[in-house]
Amino acid sequence: MRDNVLVVHGGGPTAVLNASLYGVLLEARESGAVGAVYGAIGGSEGILKERFLNLSRFPEEELKKLLATPGTAIGSSRYALEEEDYKAMEAIFRKHHIRYVLFNGGNGTMDACGKLVRALGSDSDIRVAGIPKTIDNDIGITDHTPGYGSAARYIARTTAEIGADVKSLPIHVCILEAMGRNAGWITAASALARKKHGDAPHLIYLPERPFREEEFLADVKELYDRLGGVVVVASEGLKDESGKPVVPPIFQTGRSVYYGDVGAYLAELVIKKLGIKARSEKPGLCGRASISLQSPVDREEAVLAGREALKAAMEGCTGIMIGFARREQEKYEVCPIRIPVEQVMLTERTVPASYINNRGNDVTDAFVSWCRPLTGEEIPDYIDFQEIYRERREDRE
Amino acid sequence: MRDNVLVVHGGGPTAVLNASLYGVLLEARESGAVGAVYGAIGGSEGILKERFLNLSRFPEEELKKLLATPGTAIGSSRYALEEEDYKAMEAIFRKHHIRYVLFNGGNGTMDACGKLVRALGSDSDIRVAGIPKTIDNDIGITDHTPGYGSAARYIARTTAEIGADVKSLPIHVCILEAMGRNAGWITAASALARKKHGDAPHLIYLPERPFREEEFLADVKELYDRLGGVVVVASEGLKDESGKPVVPPIFQTGRSVYYGDVGAYLAELVIKKLGIKARSEKPGLCGRASISLQSPVDREEAVLAGREALKAAMEGCTGIMIGFARREQEKYEVCPIRIPVEQVMLTERTVPASYINNRGNDVTDAFVSWCRPLTGEEIPDYIDFQEIYRERREDRE
């Protein structure tokens, strides 16, 4: 009887989460060295309830759909595992001949990964490895995380498109709200929309910097007077100087706090304080579920992360998470690395100061250079006859 | 000296507005029968200020970008033309040897079209034709309007993707707000996301029917208990029985009224009244600016509408708008028709009763059959192992 593999998803999905699952299946098949690949249906709860589906039974043409399926094909959960849960798992794994346990998720999931290794004992023959995944890109050590490149491509493209839309009728301010409550990586990626000076986004606000309403209003006013249409990208998690959310919680039920939308709040501020027409957009979940704006680089790396996690486990590693290191050279290239999970269990990586400008209303060129390759594309060239008309006076008729 | 063509854009853009402009340029070049094609920079104000750019001078590879440029490449305006404005136009057209004036826009723009024809006199040698354009699909007579097919594809795909996302973590209700304040055509198109029974969207609310909070909450509750995750698509313009917007205006400045977001309002309602976790997404402008989700059928028809408008004007027609009639046959096929602008000047076509279900929380199959070909695609097949696990009990390991 050959050793089986179990894949578990934790937390919210990304546009390429299922691509990593495909990577595991690919590696299992090509290596020929393992038994079945099981999916834990419904996340870590699925382990405890032994809800396992044998994915190796499905034909390749079905499995290929994982590359272009949003969400998580095997479900997920936010169930908080207790110490006895970890202890109960070993017997379950043994019962199903599971020797390789791969957790795909963010910080919280890596925490579970580490705790499971501790419960099993690090010399156990059952190996546990982490596949990183988050649109927020807030896992430490690794250069970046699968899921982020697609979220970055989505916000960059969307910002460019909204920039073209707002220019059409130069009469307003548009606030685009981006996901990432504590880390501004997605918000920052909107800067990739710019092809030339004056392009959207005109202002970028990350949660890493205190948000100052007075400065924001002054900046919007100045840009509006100069450009006509202004596109602002703001993180859903903006906080003021004292660290309080800019939009106060609307209400609380049980453990959950519900905040109002930052975009709507800022748009209202612009209308009321500046008397300028404004609106807000909040694509929200659309940005992490968009298959048409999946980054091809991100998808490829997500597959690779799945393969590498299984490979590491088969080679005897346990308690590691796959990460990516960037080779220092002209062309973008990464190599997979194995990071001890203890190093990422409790960290939350935010955008460093070197990637944010002094005024705190934009990102730096260093950020743009770092981020661009992850999206796997250049923003397309749009044609703008309005601009040509303004700039080439001699060439009008 | 050959007769020149002038193209004018009015109102907000669509994903294929510039494709119609490309169609005019293509027809002008292929016919070889006209002089230059000018773009009025900044809409109808551009006519009065004689801001004309000769688009025929640009090389084909530049013009081709119009097919994939969001917004409007020549600008637009919401300027309300006065009677003396129409009177002033004739001299301007004569000065620039403009004989063919093509207005691209919605109801309001067709109104301007008709008024200009009256001012010129219907036996004038200057011909005026309309190219229809609106994401809202609210222009009368024509089967549908360029711009709508792409907006429909966007909302359908987005609903399908959010459906997959919400299923991943079956713990909440997601409200997706769709554009269209008085006409629910875009909201309705979310129904195309369904591949099988139980798929998102689970509830659809159009502005054509009074919105009843009690029924909404009862429907959400029932679906949540049965399915776990619920996706609701709601029009931004929902009104109650008395015709008042469901979300009261936040405030008013000058002529503009600012409403709160319907999606956010409904999500709050679900949390407060049902105690179920909920969130809302409002892609808003993203939906009319998305080039990656442009409908190929829509783009093609937008090009055709541009070509046909110029063709009609060259053939001596004036005061007409190009529309589409659908041939009654298995395969989707349309033919362009010429509609007198008086017939569309003051109409606002809403979704007919036959396309809405009795309870007012969904659309009918007749609507889906009518709408699907306009999006130019079938929603892709996603793979859902959670569902397979539930349904094929015998097949798990």
C-alpha cells in the first residue's frame, strides 16, 4: 500500500488557489511515488470529520479545470483548531494511510501547520508542508505569495480602465477601494496602471500610513483643478493617526465588527467638503475571484508551489512552507525555497517604508519595479484622442 | 473637396463605445466616398467650440486600439444643448465641410440628434444619424443596444466567480450591486451565471418591481439555511412600493442627489435582522470599462452600428438611429435597421413583465434565452469537488 497525500485549504480563496492543488496532483502523478491524493473537504474540519475525496481518480481533463476555477474546489474553513484536534489527527492520517499532509493557506494556516508538526513530533514519519496563499501578500520571508500576482493584476487593470473611463467625462473623482485591511500590497499594485505621467491612479493610500483627511482633500482639490478627473485607490483598512479605522465600525455582532466602506466614506467627504462630484467602486471579492485577470506568472508559480510542497515532503522535509526567492538579475526569475514554518507562523508582512513615498499618498518606483513582473503583463496601450488634441495643436485638422 | 464626417459622443462610456468609432472610420476608408472623419473632442460642446480632430490621419495600427480602449477616446459631455446651440451648428458644419454628423449615445443623445435635424430642416443636405450606445439597454425599438452585451457578460461572469468564491467558505451572504438605476437589464443578466440548479445568483432584484424587505429577508433566510452561501444581485436603483428609493438619499448638493449604496444597505439589513454574516460588492464603473470581459458579439455589433450609421447618412438618410432586429431562427443573428429618432427620443425601455418572475426575485427563462447570445460566451465550467463529495457518496475514496 502506497503512502497517500492529503491537501487541506485554509482561509479565503485566491484566483490561483486551485492551481496549487493541480500542482500537487501533477507532481503526484509524474513522480509515481505516492498513492492517492485526497482533498480534505471543507478545510481542517474536513480532516477531523474524515471528509476525504480521492482526487487522483478524476481524469486529467477534469483536473485541468482547477487552473481556471475560482474559489476553492475542495472548500475551506476558518475553524480554529484546538490542541486536542491536532492530537486526534495522527490516528486519522494512519487510518487513511496518509503520510504527506499539505496545508494551503495564509499566516493562520501556517500556524496550524506548525502546531500539527509539534503534535506529531518532528521525527514523525508523517510529513507536513505548507503551500502559501493569500491575495494580501502578507506572509513573511518569501519574496511574494501565490494569489498576490493575480490580485495585483486585477487592481492594476481595473485602475487603468477606470482611469480611461473617468477621463471620458472629466467631471469627477472616483475612489476605488482595494482589499487588504492591514497590508497595502494590493492597493499599492494599482500604481502599475500608469503608462505615462498624469495617468491614474493619482493618489494611493495604504493602511501602513496614517490617513490625514486634510491632506487628502488638499491633494484631491489640487489634482482636480489641474486634471479634471481624479482616480484615488484606497485600502479598505485606512486608519487615522491614532490607529483608529477612518470609517468607524457600523456595528458589532458577536465577535465580528462591521466597518463601513472606506471608498463610500471618502467619496462623501469629497462631495461634502470640496463640492466636487465623486463616486466610489468596491470590486471587493471580484478581485480575488477573477479568472480573466489571473496573472499567468502567478498561476504558474501557484502550480510550482504545489509541486514543490509535495516534493519536499517526499524528500523527508516536515514543518516547512514553500516560498520564492528572486534571483538578482535583469530578467524576472524565482526559485522555490523551503522556509521553516516557525519563521512565518506569527508574522504579518506589511509594505516596507522604502515602497511608500514621503507624503504617504503614493508608492515608489522601487515598489513598481518589484511588483510588475508578478502580474505577467504590461497594461495595454489605450488611444486617447483628447490628449492628442491637447498636445498636438498643429495637427488637428 | 469631399464631404467630411463628424462623430460626437454623448453621455457615459461603454466597453465598446470606441469600437463604433472604429466602425465609422472603417466604413469611411472602405467606401472611399467621404473626406476626413473628425472626432468632436469633448462631446457636443466640442462641436460648438469647433474642437475637431482629424482621425483619418492616424495609421491603422493606432486606430485598431479603439477596439480595446475603454472610456471614450474623443471624450464626451453631459452638456445640455439649447435651441440656439442647434441653430449655431449649421454654420460650423459648413465651415468644416461636414456633411455627415453621427451622434453616438443613449436616449439623451438621440434627443439631441432629433432636435438637430429639426433645426437643420429635414431636407437639409447635412445628414444626422444616431449610433446607439448604453450599458443600460434602455433605448426603445431596437432588440438591444451596443454596450449592453459587454455589461451583461461582465455581470454574468462576475456573479459566477463570486458564486464559486462564496461556496468556498459557506458562511455568508454576498450582495452584488449592479448598475442601471431605472432599468434592470444588467442586473437581470446575472442569471446567465447559472450552469445548474443551485448556482448563483440565488436572488435577483430589478428596479422594475417594488422591493419588499420582508420578502427579501425571508428568501435569504430560507436559502441560507438550505445552501449555506447566498449570492444576491440587486440593482442600484431599487425602490419600495411607494416608488421611493430603498436607500434614502444621503444628501443633495445643487441638482445632484447622492444615494447610499444599495448593496451595503442590504448587507447591513441581513446582518442586523437575520444575524447572518454578509458583505457587499459594488464593481460599478469596473463593469462598463472592462476590456477583458468585452463581449465579442457586442464589439462586432458596435463596429457594425458605426458602419451602418455612416452608410445610412451617405445614402441620404437623416434623423435615424441604427438599431438591431433579431432574425427569428435557431442561431442568433441580427440585421441592422434604421429607426426614426423620434421613436426613441423620449422612451426609456425597462425590462418587460414577461422577463420577471411572479415573486419579483428572479428573471424568467425567456429572458435568459434572449440575453445569452449577446454575451458571446458560455460561462466556463468550474470544478467543484465539495459538490461531488456531497452527491457521490459511494465514490469518495
